[in-house]
Amino acid sequence: MEEDLVLFNTALGLKVESYDGGCESERLGIENALKGKVHCSDTGMNMNLCLKISEPALLTHVVVRGPRDCTAPIKTALFWASKTKIPFKSFSKKFNGYNQDKLKRLPKDTQNPPLVCLTTDEQFKECAIELEEPVEAQHFLFKFTSSWGEKNVDVGGIALAGYRLSNNLEGANNTDSVKGKEKVGMEPLKLLAEKERIEVFAWRPEHKLYDIGEHMFHDEALSALIKRGGLFLMCSGQRGKGEGIAKGEKVAEFLREAFANGEMRNHVPLGLCILGRGGLKYVSKNFPGFLDFLGFPIDRSDTQLYFVEAGPKRKFRAAQLPETVEEVVAFGRDSAESRGEPFVKSQEPPPNDRDPMHKDLLTVTGRTFDRIVLDPSLDVFLFAWAPCKPVTVMEPVITALAPLLRDCETVRICKIDRIQNEIEKERVPEQQPIVIRLFPATSPGGSEGADEEKGGGKEGKGKESTRKRKDKGCGVLYKGDGSLPSLLKFVHDNMETPQFDLSAKKKEATGVMKRQAAITKLTQITLLCKRKMEAFEVSLPPALEELKGLVDQMEKLLEDTNDISMEPEEIETLVQLTVEKATAANLDQLARKAVNKRVMEVNAEGQLGQFCDIAKAQGKVLVCQFFAVWAMPCLMFMPEYGRMSEEFQKQAVFCKVNVDTQKELLEKHKVDKPPAFLIFKNGEEVGRLEESIERDALVGLIAKHFGSETLTS
């Protein structure tokens, strides 16, 4: 019968008998190498590794490779194979430091010569050989004599393969039949390793589609896509659920077929496919640089197909998902030839780039970044932010800075939402949710000699044409305490255009900070009172009529904060009066009673399980809102959520989770950010709504999983 090649690592229980190389830490032991994982030895060379299999076999293949991204991947290893245990201590030392050249000069009568010398290549740090003749053995010895580093040896994988000695029911020895066979090459071993999920070989970017999902991770493919470019399919929904995932899986099949047929070999180097929330979470956690490079679309629940150009410069997005293999090929070919408009993740720019609430502040988007921030004639202050609690503290300071510098014609105070807009990593390298940079002018005045014509500028700056043409790069990073005087000094010290009077501006800033603090309080109390009063959708209790008049007055003032003529003390008095009236009218208790009497708060994972049990016992679904007190969309939706708990009490149990106090629940249920609504049925999550607070969408989701086309009160 035909003999089958087997991988000794798995089929014959290849294990370590002894090893004198030590390890850098317990998690980097030599056993890792037999599983295709990283081993880092102690300092030194010429380590001896003895291995053994469960029964004698015919050895045909030997593979050794170094790990990627390590300082000292293995370069040279000597190898012995024997039927009996190898007494390496008696002869090993005389082969210290040996390589292929030294072995060639060995006398023919040398005792215990190595069977082979394995030398890894410089690019992939790998050596895989098929022996000229099979060798019957049960014991093996590797001697690591050198590495591509200096101090130690790092091994990323060791594999042995061959044939069992008895491969039939009668137990007959098949040595002669195996020795008579022709060499089979490395392909059968690659298939075996792939089947056993052991990284025997160094990873090479092949021309095919790589899946990243719940249990399939390819860091190498992520790296290769950035370096070489290719097609990328993303759909972050829940596997097996939802129309978006179904579309994604359909397109993935088209991609696989296109790569398998080789139709894009001359246009697209490789493909990458993320289907499912697990794959996206893995990439976000372990390879954040990839997300920065790609620039995900604003709606992560949607399915998108991209072509990524080699290097982090351009990408193209399919206007519509392909419906045939031919359309996939056409998109890949057209993108590779740069046909069409490159895709940049971006919000719609506001009119004249002005922030709607603060006219002195510019709002930058992905599409307007170069035009505004990289304008060579301007000093541009950039506040790059992502939704988080510290932003609510920092944003008022930034909005106060803008009017302070409105008389500086060549200074622009800007902000950009880095989640909704793509920013080149070369411009803002940091990953923090708040980053402040100043991009100084490189051509003050806009042309050579402009400084001389205006009679302004710093001495010695902006005079050489090479200086004026210089790219702004990543500007200057702010590292201060976040106060308004500190920001003023930062702009003053780093700007290239004519400077302002720092002392005068700091004095002005004192009044501005008092005014800004008063307006911030005014805004917070207005929104808080307004939200609580929205709970009374039918009629407002008489006790709250006077309070409503004050809230209406404050809301009108906030329509344009620049037009508020009141002094900070007067604003503070109005705020204090409103708080006293709200307290006297017992607004908080009345609103809580009106809104949330059916919305239970979750304080622990066990409690969420209890609520699931309650819903199950009553034949209902459980609706769980993940909210944050600092997220305005959450606060604005709370009254509606409370009303829904009353309206749909026959179909659902409603609860809520504070993400700031229940971080474990946030991580366990893989919620990216609030607001998010999770639907549970019979104790299991069956659906979710993320980054959306539309009542109709939530009602539809509840109806779907309750088992009804529509919900009735």
C-alpha cells in the first residue's frame, strides 16, 4: 500500500530529551520551537538539543527556522540522527562553531560526523532539506552553532518528517519500499503543517487570500499588505448573523476564486479578509498600526472592499460590492492602475471650515487636512481628539484659545476628530485620544521675500528659499499641562510668523478662562435640566414651570456664545438660581420616577445573568444599554430609553450598564464605545446595535428577536 508522509512533531510525539541552552523566560522555552513558536536561549552559542520520537521511523525531512522580529534568529545548526540515544557530551564540543565550510574540510575518518549542516537563508531565516536517502532513527541531536545576531540563538520552528516503519495492519517493515521512492519535495510537508496548524515554514506572502477571523490570525499577512499592497475585505459584524456578513462572505468567495484562478497575479500581490468581530478585535489589539494605515470607514458595521497601494499612501474603495468574480478582477486591475479617486476616510467639511458652535475654530477633516494644516504660510495649531472623558475637559480650553488669537492673521486654531477622519501617521504619529501639535509655517507670507515686504518675521527665519519650501512634517508636539496660558506659550514659542505679545495675551486669558468656565457651567446645567424635563412628554408638572422659563432663557443664550454680553459673575448667578429652583422643585427625583422606573442598572456580571434569567422566565428578551455619563448621545437618548421600557414592557426587560464603572462587562461583551445596545434571548446575545441611537432601529431589533414583525404597547 502507499506510504504516507507524517510529521514527527505531532504523529510520533516528538519531544525534548535534554537541552543545555536555557531560555530567556519560561514562556520562551525550547518546547515552543516544536510547535512553531518562539524560543529565545540564554546568552551563548553551541547549544545541544536532544529530541526523541515515540517509535523508530524513517526520517526524510528536516526543517529549522528563526522567528521573525527577533534579534538573533538561528543561522547554523548541525544535525545527527540515530536509532539509539546520542551520547553528545563525548563528541559535541569538537564541533563548536562549525558551519558548512568547516564540515567540508573534516577528515574522512572523523568520528560522529553530523548527518547534515542546516544554514538558514538571510531573508526568511529558514532551512528545509529532504535527505538523499531516508534514515532510520528514533533519537535526534541539533547543535546550534551560530545565529544572525551576536549574543544568543532564537529558534522559531523545528520540524522532522518521514514515514512510519510499519505502515500496514500486519506491522510489516516498509523500509525498502520507502527507500525506493523518489523524493517528494516540500509541498507534502507544507500541507501537513497547515493541516496540523504548526508554522513549520517561515511565512511568505503568497498570491492568495488570507482570512482573519475568530480563530485564524495572520500577523504576517497584515504586515505584507502594508508593505506590498493588495485587496482588503472588511466586515466586522457577527459571523453567521446579519445581511452585512452574508454580503461579506459572498464577496470573500469571489476573492478566493479570483486568487485561485491567478486572474490578478499581475495586478494584486495578495488579499486579506476580515469577517467577524473577533478578527477585528484581534487586529485592533495586536496590530494597531494596520488600522492606522488602512483608515477604517466610519460605519464599521458595513462591508467594504478596498485596494491598498503598497506603502501607506493611497487606497481605493469599491463604490459597490462586486457581484461576480469578473467585477472583483476589474476593481483590482483598475485600482492597481490608479484609475478612479483615492479613498480618504473623512467627514463632510462644515461651511467655510468653521466650527458651527465656535466661529474662530476651524474643523479639519480627512479631505481638508492638507489644504488647511499644511498651508506653508500659516502656523496651524491642531487639536486631534477621539471620544473620551478627558476631551470634555480639554475641549473648552481649545475653544477659548481660538478667540484669543483671532487677531493673529497667520495663526489657525483647528480641531479634528481622528476616529471619523483619516490622518497620515507621518503627521500625527501618537495613538493617544488627545494629541496637540503645532505645524509652523514653512513659507511665511506665502512667497519668497514676503517677510521683507511686510517688514515682519523673526530675525534669521524664513529668509532662505530652502527653508520656505520645507515640508511641515509632523510639526511640534505639545507636552504641557493643558492650561490656556501653557497653550498660548506653546504657540508663541513655536510659531514662525510674527509673534504676538505673550504677556498681554496671558492677561487676557485670565478673563477668558473665567468666562469660559461660566459658559461651561451654563451649558452643562442647561442640557441636564432640559434632558430631565424631556421625561415629561405629556405635560410638565406645575412645580417645574418657573424652572422651564429659566432653562429656555439659558438655551437662547447658548445659541451663540460669542454674543453673550453677560459678565462671568452674572452667568454664575443665573446658573446658581437655576440649580436652586431645580433642587426646590425636586426635578431629579421626579424625572427619575418618570423615566427610569423600569430600567434596571447592572452592577456586576452576575447581575446581568440574573436579568437574563428574569427575561427568560417571562418569555421576553433582555435589552441592555451600555452608556457613559460623559457621552452626550447617551444622555440625550435616556428619556426615550425610559419611555421604551414602559411602552414595550410586554416584550422586553430593560437594563443599562455604566461603561466607566463596569469595565469588565465592557471588555467581556466586546463593546467598542457607547452607546451600544445588546439584545439577549434565553441568556445568549442574539443581536446588537452599535454607534447608533435611532429609536426605530432599536425597536426593529427588539421585534426581530422577540419573534414579531412589529411591537405593540
